[in-house]
Amino acid sequence: MASPEIASDPDDPLAGHPGTPRPLSGELVAAVLAARGRSVGLSVDGDLVGRFDDNLIWFLLLGDDGELLQVRTMVTTTFGIEQVPALYAFCNSWNHDRLWPKAFTHVDDDGRARVYGEVITDLERGVTPHQLDRLLDCGITTGCQLAVAVRRLPGAVPS
């Protein structure tokens, strides 16, 4: 993403000098994603979420002041509960060989296992739109790479 021009509208989350860090906010995340042409909406919990390469990706603001950005990918491919040990081994290997995203296995309430990935960044001191764009791109891209690898695993059930 090219750094946005200095905007004069004070209500625009991208307003101001592009090199000036600003506080992390859902509005800023949505504006940076929109500037890249990425579509997101709000979940029932009020979190930003979008569909990327058939995977759901949430953009969560965590921490006491919403200063932690978590880009969480839910791989849509599912597995039977008997595959959980193999999924643990896959995630351990993935996490050993790669920095992003951190991969983990979760069993849904319906007894289906799936893999999630997450990239977390502490932005307590603020972030420029360009920096945020790079962080969001990292979370989306590596989350989708994880999903491709998961779809190739034995026992994968496409959604």
C-alpha cells in the first residue's frame, strides 16, 4: 500500500501525515484494509472479519486498551476428532519451521477439529497506516499459506 496522502477530514482514520503513528482502532484497521481493496464486516460480537481464499480471518483488538492486534485465521477445512494427534504434530512442525502464523488445533463444539493461525503484534505506541498495512498483509498472507498446507493433510474434509 502506498502511504495515503495527507487528508484534511479529521474524521478520516487515515487523515494526517502518513508517517505519524496513531492509536490502533477498528476504524483504522478497516480503513487500511479498504484502501487495499479488502472487504470486511462486523461479526455478531462486533469484531472485524473477512473471507480470504475461503478462510475466515478476524482482526481483533486485544489488551486493556485495545493495543494488541491479532489477525486470526480459521482454516475452513475440518478433520475428524481421530486426526487431532496428527494435527498437533503438524502444528508443532509448522511452528518450529515458521515465524508466522502461530498454528494451533481446536476442536469445535460439533466434534470437528480444525487448525487456526494467528499473528499478534503489540502496538501500544501506535502505528502508521503503512506499518499497519504490512502487518495486516502478513497476517492474511501467512494465514492463507497455512490453509493451503492444511488442505493437503490426510483426512482433510473440505467445507
